Amino acid sequence: MLDQLGENLARLRTGRGLTQEDLAHQSGVSVDTISRLERGTRKAARGGTLSALARTLGTSTSVLLGMAPPERTTLGADQLRRAVHALDLPDFAEESDVLPLEQLRDAAGTAWTDYLAGKHAEMLAGLPALMVDTRRAVHATEGDNSAHAAGLLATSYRLAAGLAGRLQLTDLAAHAAHRALQVAPQTSRPDLDEAAALRYLAWVLVRQGDYEQAERIAVRAATRLDPGMMSMPDPDRVGVFGSLLFNAASAAARGGNTHRADDLLRVARAAACRDGVDRTGEAGVFGPRVAALQAVDQAVRTGRPDQALEMARRLPAPVGRVPAFWEAGHRLHLAAAAVDMGQWDDAIGHMDAARRTAPQWARVQPLGQVVLAQLVEHWPSRRPSRLTELVEHYSAA
């Protein structure tokens, strides 16, 4: 991926009749940076640099990076791995100057937005530079500024853990989560950053099949957070607490302890109802609707499709923001439950809703592929037109 950046940049620039100086003037990126990217002497760039170049050239960062589809590629993971392991190689960022904290916050916010949207190519390109830039800021500043920079560094490590986990690079994901843990004591909110790092670590352990350890870590971290601050809730604290309980419940369910999983979700739902708001942030996705979605999805995963479909009829409306991929994932679980109950038309409807809600994300989910195969088997010929459309969409993965 990153090897194609220079070639694509030069091709797109010349195709639009721009000199390097023209592109530099219009994008705000230095001529030296553009020249080194095109020559291949620089292999990576900050996310803001890529966005500015793509915007000026009238394209997307995915096209600039030569990625299609962006939501599944692992090309470029070598740069992410080197950055997570703290190998500060000089080609990771354009300048050695320490960036202002406001600019680093914006970059971290963009990375989180890309994570929600499943823009993996953009993250693979931008996260290494963000980690280098924030590490520089931690070492070059003092006091509160250094603590705030450390918080952004912890965030970048957590995002790296999430991205690597999504790409099935679980060893790298675990290492990134441990790096976030190491940075947490240096931040302005060490207890919260430690709990957030443990949330990602527990999530990775579930993906690795270490359910007992994942549940233990998540429950202990949630207990230490103490949610008894609900009278004046801190959004990040509430989000981390709830997400930890979700991870613990998932670990318990996958480990075969359904009753324990249900108990953990009941605690999470009670906390969500007390808070009363659905929140979407890097620290955690949590709220009344989010917790209810989690309970329905868990009922499907633990072989209770009838119960899941009944619970889905009583879902609360969102109060705040719920990520599209959460809603789409819920629809895929309902589709699976509908198939198990022989409700074939309903299954098509849920699959279609997932496609419309988060098309790129839904297309690459294993559960969606399984349900689609069941639907196709049920209608080997004379398929409903909606199923034909679904086959075309989900087969593009």
C-alpha cells in the first residue's frame, strides 16, 4: 500500500496538470514532502497530509493509497507494527518539529472517526505517524502538556489495538493494548486510561479464545472504576465501564457460562439506564439502546433465537448516537435468529437493513456471509429479487 503512494501521487498530480509547486501551494503540504513521497524516499505521511493531498487532487485517501476495498486490507501493517513497537524511524513523519496539542487532538479524532467508518487503509497510513508525533510531544513537553500528549499517545495505541484486532492481527493488537497500559500512568487521567487499555486487551483476549482471562481482567477493571458517580456522570468513565462489562459478558458467554453473561449484561443495562444517554466515543460505546442491542445479540450467540426476536421488539429508541456498525451488526444477528426460526422473509429484511445501514462494514462480516449462504440454500432457484440484490452486495466482499 505505502509503496504505491508515491506512484499514485505523481500520476494524479500530473494528470491534473499540476507541478509539485502547484500542489504544494494548493494543499499546504511542503514541496519537499511531496517530492520525497513521489520519489519513495518517504514511505509514510501524517493523516492530515494525506487528506490535504487527496482533497486537492479531488480524490480519496483510499485511492491515493491504492487500496480497494479499504475495509479488509492488511497491506501496510508492517508500518503499524514498527510504530507500535516504538521504532521511531525517520520516514514515519515529515518533520521532527513537535506538533501543537490541538493538531494532535484533531489527528486522533480523525483516526477514531476512520475507525468507526471502517476506513482501515486510512488508519494504516495515518496511525504510525500519529504515534511518532505524540511520542515526540510527550518527551518534548512538561507538566500538563506532557500528560495531555501521553493521553493522546494512549489513545493512538488503543486505536492500533482495535484496528489490528479487526484485521485478525491479534498478537499485534495485544501488544498495542499493552503499550497503552504502559503509557496510562503518564496521562492526566491514569485510572481511566488504564481501564480503557484493559478494555481493548480484554476484547483482544476474547478474539484469541482466552475467555477466562478476558472476563477476569474486564470485571476487575470495571470494579475499580466504581460507577457510583452516576449523579454527575463522566461520559468517558461511563463508556469504559459499560464496555468492560460487555467484554466480560461476551467472554463468559463464549466460555459457556450463559447465566453469568446474562448477569453481567443486567448490571450493564442498569448502569446504562441510570445514565440515560447513548454515547459513542473512543473510550467506549455505551447507553440504554447499546446495552439492549448487546443483550439481544448475546441471546442469538448463545442459541436463543426466539428470545432474541422477542427482546428486539422492545428495544428502546436511541437517546444520543449509536454507531452505524452497531446497528448493522444487530441486524445481522436478527437475520441469523430469523433463519433459525424459519422466518426467511424476515431474514432477508434484516440483511437488507444491515446493508443499508453500514454497507462496507456489513459486507465483510462472517456472520453475514453465513446467513447469506443459508438464504441461498433455501432458495436455490427463483430467488426473491431482494435476495438477488443481497447476493450481489455481499459477494463483493
